[in-house]
Amino acid sequence: MSAWLATSQHSWNRHPVATDSPHVHARGTNPDRILIIGDGAATGRGVRTHDLGLPGYLARSLSTRTNRAADVDLVVDGSMTIRTGLPTLAGLDLSRFDIIILSFGANETLDLMPTRTWTHYFENILLDVLTRAPASTKVFVLAIPAFGINPHFPKSLARVVDAHGQRLNSATLRLMKAYPEIVFVPESHDHAFELEGAHLYRQWAEEIASRIANNLDPARPKTRSTEEADERDRQDALQRFETISRERALDLESFTQQAKNIFGTEIAAITFVRSDTETMRSIAGTTISELPRAESFCDVTIRRTGHLVIHDATLDNRYADYTLVTGPHHIRFYAGYPLQDPQGHRIGALCLMDTRPTPFTDNDADTLRTLALRIQKHIYDPATS
């Protein structure tokens, strides 16, 4: 096996691998937040961008079925195993996600790991996920696909490897009888372990998205809000942003001007919410520089996973006494979408404000979210922005 991987021109080790940002988004509002963790085809072999791999097609396919946006975070490595997967999981805040997809087993199949060992380690992973993820989070386990479907894989090896893969899949199904809340996604019989084209990723993603959509509760609660999270971690994320801003002399002015022009509002701003204040990092249309956090619309925004719209603050007793509303700025309309760092800490918002009550459609919310995601990419992934 090692010799074939090292020498064959068809070895998946010779395929290109997606190396761009491991965060993929599908357009819309009220996003489902998805984590994919593991090995195998989820690593994006055969394509150069995750947008053309499993994460991109899964986000778009699921969004089509739910009529909501989808945000996919990818934590995958071709060498990851169920032994190394557990410490990797331990470093993730699982409370951020509505959906968790576990994709393990390729390396264990090739290594012919004993089923008892597989069951022991995989149960540890399941227990960690179920213990730390919210009860509303849906967990899916992808079956180990067959290697022999790949026409270039040596048939003599395929018979041995695929027979063992089936044993591991059977062991997983037996294990999951004790955890009925977890959903097993069977192998598609139309794709190989190592996918070599975007169209095959699309086909696989559609099958997974269909299974996920059928198991989602449309009325389920969303993931926890920032007010329940560790505020110290959020403030640490703000400090990391400040370091990036200083080192790169970060310019965000074009984004606020673009937002103001697109929506036709009097004001557009990029804000960051500190311990006691909201700072306008970039603003177009006024000279406001700082507000008390207690009277900040954006502080409400960062406590949500989606957008916040206030059509007329003077008619909403939650905000009618805010200084922005009663003072010289006379703000009535507000719309904001949270900005977050790669670890999911919501540190601020892209927002719009106006002195007039203003309608705001789902298409507007989608556009605002798209601009917010561009700002995040500009800050944290400048090479691809």
C-alpha cells in the first residue's frame, strides 16, 4: 500500500489539495453553522478551492433545501485519525455550531485498525461531541466510502481494504444504537474515496445535504448567543484584531462607503464592541466615534447569529431611549450583521443607520451578510480577499 501511494501517478497524494480559507459560505440569511471535521475526501483533494469541494457544494445544497444561509467551518487533515481527532475537537468551541459532521475512517481502513480499537476511539469522539455541543446541535457521521470504486486503486488491495471498511462501518452502526440522536449517512455508491472533480463533490454533497435537511427541525433553537459565551475570549479576539490592524495598517473605509452607496442609507459603519464601549472603526455619513455599550445597537447584534433590523427605533421601547435615538442624531432605522474572527468570536458589526424608518427585505439582509463576510475575509484572509 505504501509503495503504491509513493510511486503511482494515480496516488491521491499526487492530487492537488484545496489550501484556501477553511470557511465557506452560502448566501441567504439566518445561517446554519456547520462543522466538518476528519479526513478523507473532505480535505478537498482534486480541487484547488474548498468552494469547489465538499464544503462549498454542501453549503449551497443545504441552503437550497432550507432557504437559509449556510456557514461551513472545515477542520480536516488527510492524516487525521480518530486518535488525533479527539485532541483536535478539544480545541473547538462546539457551542457555535448547529450541525456537526464527523468524517473519519479512511486512514484506519488503510491501516486495518481492529474494530474493537476503532469502536473505543470513535465512541470517545461521540461522547465528547454530545457532552460539549448544545442539545439542539445535530450530529452526523459519514460512512467510510469504498476505495475500490476508484478504477486506479489496485484491485488486490481494494478487496482487503474495502472489506475492512465495511467492518468498521458495521461497528459504527452497532455503536450508534446507543446514541439514537446521531444520524449515520450511508456511503454513496457513485463516488470513490478520492474524488477527482467538482461534479463528484456536488453529487456527494447533495446526498449529504438531503439527509441533513430531512433531520433538521425548522423550529429548533439556534446556537448560543455571545452573552452566554466567555466575554474574556471575545475581548482577546478584539486584541488580536488590533494587532492585525496595526501590523497591516488596515483600511476599512472602502467597505463602509460601499455599504452606504448600496443601501442608500445616511450612515454605514464598521463597529467593534469593547468591554464598556462601542468603537466606530470606520464610518461613512457622520462623525460618531464611540458610544456606551449599554446604548449600542451593535451590542445587540453581536448577541445573535444572524442580522438585526430595527425599522423604527422610536416605536420600539427597547431602544426608544437610546441617545442615538433621542439625541441630535435622531436615528430611527438600524440594520446590522455580526463580524466574527476565524474562531467564531463576534467582535463587532457592519451596520446601517438612517434618520428615516426604512424597509429592509430578505434580499437586503443577504447583501448585508455578503458584505460582512467580505470584511472578515479582508481582515483575516487577505491573500484571498
